[in-house]
Amino acid sequence: MASNSNQEQIEYWNDKAGPNWVDMQERLDSVLQPLSNAGLQVAAVKTEEQVLDVGCGCGDTSIALHNLGAKVLGVDVSGPMLNHARSRNGNIDYLQADAATSDFGGKRFDLVFSRFGVMFFADPVAAFRNIRGAMSENGRLLFVCWQPPSANLWMSAAGKAIAPFLPAPETPPDPRAPGPFAFAEEGYVNEILTLAGFNDVVISPHPESLKVADTVDEAVHFQTRLGPASRAMNELDGEQRTTALAAVREALMPFDKGQGVYMDAAVWLVSAKA
């Protein structure tokens, strides 16, 4: 069941973001592959382990965990993304539910894994406390989350280029509000997990240079379909939108290395024990 507090996120991932992510699944998974691999390496999945994949989306990490021999339950709030995940591999169990409140069918997990699926909880301490309750006595947690926008040009450069074309917010945005960068502060993440009852929290930085696209034009299309820039572009139309797209293209041109558009990214690899 979905909690009311997370209802805005649930509606967004079903009505707006979900269909976009399904359309862009192959491109997105290709871009994020180095970060997925980094998380999976630290998770050290064992054959036959029961694994919960939180915010599994279109199934890329659930499939990877399954291929490593785990028994996987992928959970996500997005119906369109889960339908796509099921079409990719019918041997994996998927559950449409809010991980903040679900009992996950009464299962207990040796590993809880997430690639960018845990930063959207309205009450993260309560959500992680619920997730911890579904873990075995010796269960472990591993998730990948974004460092600040300044360290993630692949997401922030386009948004910065679009910003002058948008009205200024009435109040400064809350950096800890549910969203991609909610867990950008290392100390905040540690505090959440400690309050939720986890032990042995380790937060390690991991930088990458991601190949965003083969060409600048592809990069512009990608940037304005997914992530923070896509929401901004939805507010523009006509000549203003055309001018903003040109600004995005200009901002991305310096990252064209001739053999693809490469941009900096940085994540936290967060591990803990139940």
C-alpha cells in the first residue's frame, strides 16, 4: 500500500516520469552501467541470497542481481516501469508497492540493494526503519545515491543552462526534499541510517566519467527527457523553449570528446548492517 506522505512521488513516477524512463531505458542503463557495477561489486552478492531491490524501476539492477545467482524481489511504485521490467525478464518477482510502508509479502532479505531508488521518501528514517524490519538478522544494506549537483555535471549542467528561462522560486528549495539529490550530504545519510537502527555505516565516494551520448544532439535529447532538466523543460514552450534548448546544447558542447559526450558524475556507495 502507498502512504499518503509519498503520494506526490508515486503519482509522478506513474503518470509522468515512468513512461519517459521506459522509453529511455536502454540509453539510461547504458549511461549508468559503471555506477551499477560499482554498487554490485561492493554488495558482493552470494548465490541463493534473498535480495530486495528498492526502487528497481525498469529492472536493470534486478536482472543483474538475478544473473549473479540471487533470489530477487524488485519493488517500485511505478506501474509502467515494473511492466517493462517484467517484459525484460519473467523469472524475477516484482512488487508494485511503497518500500516505506510495504511488508514485502512477509519475506526476509539477506541483502537490500538500491541504485538511486531511496532518495524519494517523505520520511526517510521511517522508511529505512521499515526496510530494516524486512532484513534477516545478519542482513546488509548497499545503496548508490548522488553526491551534490556540483559534482554531477551530467545532470546539473543542463539544468543550470535552463534556469535563466524559468521564474525564480519564491523560497529557496530544500536540499533534503525528496528528489535525486536528497542524500547528497554524507552526514545526513549517516544520521538517517543510525536513527533507523542500522550499524556499521560506511559511506564511500565514487567518481565516474559517464558517456552520456554519442553526440551533443543525443545528449540534449537525453538531458531534456530525464532528470531535473526534464521537469524544467515541461514549463517552457514556443520560442522560449527553443532558446532554452539552444542554451542546453551550448552548455554541453565542451563535453564532446569527438568519440562521445563524457561528463563527470559522483555518487556515494553506502553500506550498513541490520
